[in-house]
Amino acid sequence: MKGTAFAAFVCVLLVVAFAKPAEKQDEHKRVKDAKLSDEEHFEGKQHNVDYDHDAFLGEEEAKTFQNLSPEESRKRLGMIVDKIDEDKDGFVTEEELRKWIEHQQEQYFFEDAGTLWKSHNPDSDDQMTWEEYNSTTYSSLAEEELVKLPENERMDFAKMIRRDKARWASADENKDGILSREEFTAFLHPENFDRMRGIVVQETLEDVDKDGDGKISLEEYIGDMYRENNDGAEEPEWVKTEREQFAQFRDKNHDGFMDLEEVGEWILPTEYDHIEAEAKHLIFEADKDKDKKLTKKEIIDNYDLFVGSQATNYGESLQRHDEF
């Protein structure tokens, strides 16, 4: 990245950061948790089916069906159901649904890693050095150019490199300083790898902890999600709920702050599995006879829950998952 290009890039970042609307800020530029969609599943008591579409089909594929008719969505959903029903007994169980959702999520982040692997690995071999990644991301900016940047841009640049180095070291499972393709995938998508939990939690703490005291106050917690209006308007109900959540559940030792361990339980709770929860949710919503499994008819009758007008490119999905 050239000096002028980097300067412009940082400026764009700063503009975006300070141009957020007064309601909920965009948290998804940061690795925050292992949710199945950038959509919120619930806003207050309002259920957002776009979250279910993304979880069931993968975010990128879900976008491709925005213009399909209900009839075409139902038809292609039926084809996917046949794939999910592994034992061909006419039912989709919770375990089959869980495996499908997990497969869709893995498909996305491995494909994403594959694309970036090519751009950061000019030798096209089976390993990547830090020097290769660094030279295709940062180091083409000469040192004499770097010192000419305004101090805030120079600090942002240094912070990005420091964080990438820490994440690189965490992803490097065999500690040889070189990343395999699987290790590079963990570097890019750490929220999906158990061994990367510590670095995800540390990055989140650093991002939300504005005063740098190593812990997150209630004000910092709320400020990460909501920027107060200047017109004196009352804060939304969901913000009040988040204040209660902080006091009752986030701050477990009730000292007024979230420490590193409490941040970990906030963003990557050890007792919660997003994929399992989504599979249970979909079955609960569509299982009309309450036998805890879904027929093809029950799924298609609830096509709006699974795909609606925003399904996946099932043609591509069927070709890609022939071996699933």
C-alpha cells in the first residue's frame, strides 16, 4: 500500500468512524463474536428473519436470491432440503440442520481465505511468511514516507501492524513463523477457531476500552454501541436494556467494569453455541406437529423463515455441496 494510498485509507476509516448515525454504530468492522450473520437476530422483541436466512444459507449466497419469486424460492428450498436430509428418511433433524448450518459457515470463511491467500502469497506456494503478508499489506510504504504522515495516521498504521503481528503469532499453531493455508484462515477469521479465542477477546477489550485502563466501564460498553443524540432525545429502549444487561450479566463480579475474562464471556460465551441455538430456533418455529424434527412440507410452508425473498444461489450451492 503506497504512502498516499495508505493516508487516504486511514482518512476514510476516520471519516466512517465519525460519520456513524446516532443510533446503533457499526460494530462489524471488528472481530467481535461468532454470530452467524451481521444482522441482529432480535431488535428488542422484533424477530429479524434476515439473520435466519444468513445463518441457513451463508451471507454471500443469501444476497443472490433477493429477486426470486416465492415460487422459485420454494422450489429451490426443496432441493436444498433433500441435501440436508442425509439419511433420506423424509425428516430434517436438529443434528442434520446443525451440520448444514456449520457447513455453510465454514464454506464462506474458507472461500474468503482462499481469495486473500492468492493476493497475499505471490509465490503461490503452500505457506505464507510474515514478510509476504506484510509487503502486500503494509511495508511498501517506505519508512521515510511513514514519518511524514500526521501523527494520528502514523499511530493507526503502527497499531494495525502490531495487532496483525499478535494475531499472526496466535494463528501460527506450530510456532514456525510461517502460516499454512489453514493457519491463515484462523488469522483472518479467528472467531471460528477455539485456539484464537484469547486474541479475539484481547482485540475487543482494546477497541472498547477507550481510556486504556485494561477494563470496560458501563460508559465504554454503551458508547461502543450507541452514540448519544445532541438534541436531548430520550435514548432508545434497547440501550436501557443493555445497561441492565451490563449490571446483571456482563459485570459478573459487580465491580462496575468488565475485565478480560468477563469480556470473553460477553463476546464468545463458553456455554453458548450459536449454530446449535439457530438449529433449535428454526425447528421450534417451523415444527407444527412438535415432533422435534421437520418434514420437507414444514420447511417449505415456512420458506420465508428459511429463505423468503432472500435465499441463496441454490444452483451454486447444490453443485458445491454434492459431497456434503
